[in-house]
Amino acid sequence: MRLVPIGPVETKVAGLHRFFGPLEIDAASDGLVVVNRLPLERYLLGLNEVPPEWPRAALQAQAIAARTYALWTLGRPPAGSAEAYGFDICASTDCQVFSGADLLEDPEGRRWFDAVAATKGEVVIYGGEPILARYHSVSGGRTLDNSQAYPDEGDFPYLKGVPSPSEDASPLDRWRVSFTLDDLRSLISEAGWWNGSELTEVHTIGSGSEQHYPDVVFEGPAERAVRDAQEVREVLGGLAARRFPARYPSLALMSSGRLPETFPSNRFEVSTESGAVRVDGRGWGHGVGMSQWGAHGLALRGWGAKQILEHYYTGARVSNVPGSQMLEVGVATGLDSVQATGAFRLEDGDGRTVLPRAVGRWAISFEGSGVASLSPPPGFGRPLRLAVVSAPRTLRTGAKGTFALRLSAPAEVRTSPGATETFVASAGSNSFTWRAPDKPGRYRVEVAAVGSRGRETKVVEVEVVAPQSSSPLPSPGGSQGVALIGVALGLALMIIGGQALVKEARR
């Protein structure tokens, strides 16, 4: 089935995100598949690859790289989950991280939208075609040739290792993990690499298979085992997080408070000192193509987006490619149910309208391959009745007041005047916040509700008044004025001193 928005409200899927454009829901053999169909430029607005507060040139470089990667993907047969479920591109780190309309709620989200708009149609090309614009978080000082990270693919002329010296702002430019010998002995025994005897030494040596990462040697009086760093990262990293979740991934200066993985990359060295095993690593991700933190650092140095991209993609150039492609983003697969809230038209798989106006929270449940059931929200189909239960009678300019509503059926609610967004309300009690205009006066606040069966409007009058001005200070002409001035100066000095102490402590 297809959910096609019929108003300004994005469709929200519980446990996932809010989405622009139509959502398609299929019943595959292993559960429901949710696909968001939208134009390329709108798709880019939903990417969540770098923080929107980053420097403008870094955001623009990311927008161009992401657009290029999407076009490269569209130009080839689907693979992996896209091939299995019939969409164009996935929404995870396996492709590009897509979070729909969620950035609309971020105060800095407008900066990412501006970066996408400013680079509209710009693509990194080589030989006249969009490149495989791989990118990663941070390389640790130098990016890799494509074949070093993806040996089965070979090399691309534009995916060559280059210096990336501007990454020191990243907490993962350099990282460290410490293990006890007992923890490691337990992990390598569970992995089947060790027979459980004493482990006394762990260190790294050069790769025996000429990889860019080292081999890790585990030694004890009775045993010796050698595994390459990538296998250690994949196998021991996952085991450590499951067996010892309080210790791994390790604590770090990240927003989550921990490293993103037990081993953020395979580029590390291991040593044993005083019975503790220390892993010193660099970078996060596959290390090929553009380093996102490297782009951040170069932007701070004054580099433009094109300079950044042409540095990381050897021999490629940025060009404008006209056209507006549509793509289907695989948002989620294997779901037992989907809870979708919005105002949309329901269509079947052949594009025929099943319901011209569906409002509220709808439940779609998996019933087996090719079969799903649809449950309407409470109150759906009833004649619409709207009541304003309570509302502020007086507000100061710029202040916010709460309106309480009661609806007999789910509806899309709009208010005017003011900047309150349109929202979808369920049957029963609801509330919203209305911001008073900056100009005093008597305002007629119109609350309009539109359901599947009818429309109702209520009007509430609100008096908007100017805030009272503060009382002036007494004249300094007498002794009382002098005393007050002295007290005020003393307070000012104490406050200034306090601020200085706080700033010093923070440093």
C-alpha cells in the first residue's frame, strides 16, 4: 500500500522518523518493508551524515559527495538489501544515513538545507561520469587506496590514498582501548582461537598477507595464536560488547560517552605493559575517499567545497549535472507492524485510491508474505466535532499560551494567525501552544480541524498586551541613591569575579 501526503504535515512512523513524500509499505517474506519515494534533492535534505553546525564549506562538500554517491548507485543494478527488497538505496551506514524530515526539528537544520540548495546539481565526475564517492568519518592522518579496504573491487583512479592532516578536532583521530589479560583470554577462547590456557602477552607485527593493517599475536606459556587486525575488530569487538557491556566500547569524549565501537578501525597497534593490554588506534570507518573530519578541518583553514573534494578524489572534478531523478529509499525491513501518523491518501499497489483522506495514527500489521492488515485510528469515520475546552484570554506580546481541544475524530488541525505548525490530532483531548504576536491588540485565533468526514472551525478571542515596563531607579541625588549605587557596584564586581572564576574552572 502507499501513503501519499495530502497536506503540509510529514508522515511520522513510530520508532523511525518523519518523512517527506509518499511511503510505500510491502509485505515481504520476512516482514513489512517501508520505502520512502522522493526526488533526489529532497532525499539529500533527509541525510544525517555530519552535524549541521559544521563549517559551510564542509557541509557543501558533504552534500556534493552524497549527491554523487546516490547518482552512482542509481546508475547500477541494485545490490544487497536493495536488490532483495526492490528499492534503490538503503538508509543506513551501508549506504547513506537517512533520517527523513527529522532535521526540520534541529535549530541548525537550516544550514544543511542551505548547503544542499547552494550545490544543487553539483556532482564529482571522472571521465564524464559520477564517481563512487566513498567517504568516512576520520582516516587518522591518511586515507587509503580503495583496494586496501575493498580488495575484491580493485582500485579506482580517483580513490587513492592522500594525506589528511586536518582531523585533530575529531575525538577518533587517535583513540585507545585497554583490556585485562583475563578479559582477552575469555574472548579469544569464546572465539575458538584459544584453548583456555594462560595468556601473558599480546602485541602486533607486520601483516603476513601484506594488508595495510597489522597482525595481532596472542602468546602464553602453552599456546600462540595470530589473527589479523580486521578479524580482531570484527570478532572480538562484537564479543566484547556482548560479554562485558559495562567496559566495552570504552569510555571516550563522545556525545554518547563511549567509543562508537570496541575497535573503531583496523588501524591500530597493540602492546602489553604490566599485565594490561593497550590498543592505540586511529580513525573510524573504512578510510577510503573523503574524510568528513578532514573536510571539517580544511574548511576551517579556508578551503572551499570544490578544493576539498578535488583533494580527496584524485583527478576528479566538480561539475553540474542537470536533471531531477526519483529514488526509493529503503527505510526499514522485517517489521512486524508499522504505526504511521499523518494526513494522507491511501492507495493500493496499483495506484488505485482506497481512501481519499486518511487522518490520524494508522496501524499496518504483517500477516504473512504478500499480506498486511490495516487498522484505522479510534474515532475514524465519525462526523467531526471540535470543541475548544480552554484557551488563554490574555497574553503578553511574544508569550506562549496553551489551547486545549476535544475532537470526536482524528483531524488535521491548523491555527491562524501565528506561527503554530499544522499538526495531526487524535480523537479525544489534545493541546497546542500558540505564540502571541509582537504587536498588542485583540486577536481572533481561528482553530480549524479537517477530518475524513467534514471540517469544523472555532474562533477564540485573545487580548495581546504589551509587557509592563520596569520601575526606574531612584534618583541618585540623595543618600539613599548613593547607597543603592554602591550596592549595585558591589554586586556587579562580585558577578564579574564569579564569571571569571567559572571561565577559569572550565578551562
